[in-house]
Amino acid sequence: MLNRLQLWNFESGKLNNDELASHAFVLRTCQRTLVLAYDIYPFHHEKLPEHALVEGQDAYLFLLETICGLKSKLIGENEIVGQFKEAYKIYASSTLKDTKLLLILEKLFKDAKEIRTQYLIGISQKTYASLTRRHLISRAKAKHVVVIGSGAMAEDLINQFKKKAQITICARNAERVAELANTHGLNIIPWENRDILVTEPFIANTVGANSVLFDEHFFHTWSKLENRLFVDLGAPSTIKTPLTFEEGVVRLDDIFSEGAVIESQKQAQIALAKAAMLSLTMKRQSLFQEKFGTSSTLITPQINADVRYL
């Protein structure tokens, strides 16, 4: 069954939604866009943006490592779990979903939970949200933060900030904004009033898009605030400014650099986790083969352990 699995790995922001056809599971993170399909070609055109194609058991293994945070620049980060759940929820509610692909995704999540529990506890305390909290709350001493966006990462930030600071949320999805505000006791800046963000000294942006939301004019005015910090976690980035880390603008690459160092003792945990993932992948292939009666030859995945991301 896994032999019919195909995974297209695009750099974040390179694949437009209108290039996708149907029946595919799509996982978007700040580093990549993954398109998973079962026995179909899920695009409208043959010519695609630059990508890597992974097939069969290698595709399952790649996704398993991704969900476990081992394909991230912040090794072991947890935000990917929320992103996977959100993507799964969208796919499961689609009228074009493939039931076999749904089953594979369910087993992926179960296997990822097992790996994280047995091998990766404590592997990385540094996540995007916790590092952002360090910048805004611990260092800048912010007492009020505006979170832009309403997805999984935005809620992670809210959970990190809410014990130490008052939070205001600003996002396009009014229904989701109202839900988060009711759950966490947030203030709201309506999306159509986002121009007033220029008066807010402490901002954490999670919105990624192929357009500019905060341009040089915005930052020219915003930079006149005496004590300020703008953390941009959006991918692709929606800000346009020459301002640097030292001038109060923290970009995603700055967060990556801060969390990139992995202590040598954690490498042993990662090696054990990867070995266990390979074993689970082989086990899944055997179980799927028994259940669905596939006669394809079992092929051992070829692992490039030093390749974490495009």
C-alpha cells in the first residue's frame, strides 16, 4: 500500500493553491509545503516549482520525521504537531478525501506520538513560541503584545504570553479570532483596522503570504516608538524593511539561528528515534500489505540522515 504513496516537498511559498488539483493532503509549515497523494497525480500541470519527490516507504518515513520535528531547523519542535492536526482536519472534512490516505495519516500520527513519547521527550525545549516569548517578555519586558494571525502558531504564542502579558489579537478570520478571544480572554483589533498596529510597540506576526502586509512606510512610523520589538514568524515573510535584529525586527532566520545548536548528548536520542521510525515504517508496510492484499515487494527506505530540510 505504501508503495503507491507520493510526497512532493516544496520550499515554503513556492506552490500556489491554484496549482493543486484534488485528493491530496497538504501540510504547510514555515519551512516547506508538503503535498501527499495516493496513487494519483494531484496537480493541474506537469511543470512544477522546484521540489523534491519522495515515494513509497521513504515518503511515510519522511512525513514521520517531519511530524516528530526532526526535519525542522529547531530540532524536536512541537508546533509541527498542531500544524499537522489542522491540515488533517481540513483534509478529513473534504468531500474529495481518499479513505486510504486518511488511514495512512491516522497511522502516521499514532506512530509520531509513540516516537515522541519514547525517544524525544526533552529533546528540544526551544520552540518558535518559547523563543519569541524570550525576546518579547523576558528581554523586552513587554506587558502588552499584539499577536497577528489566528492559526496554530498564533495560539502557541498566546499560551506562552498570557501569564505574563495582556494580549490583543488581529487576524483576517473573524470567527476564529472571536473563538480565541473568548477562550483566552484577549482584546481584538479588527483586521480592517490593522493600520493602527503602527502604534503598537510589541508585535508577533504569524501570517505568511506572497504579499507585503507591513511595508517600509509602516516600519518608518513604527520605528519612532521608543521601546519596541517586532517578531516576524510568517513564511513567506510579509514584511519589507531594512531594519535588523539590533534595530528591533526579529526575523524567522534569527529564531532559527538561536535554536539551531543541539547538544551532543541529544544526538544519541535522535539516532535512536530515527532507528525506531524506520522500524515502524517497515511494520506499517507489512500491516498494510496484509490488510489490503498488496503484492508489491518490500523495499527498505534509503535514509540520508544528514538531510533535514531543503
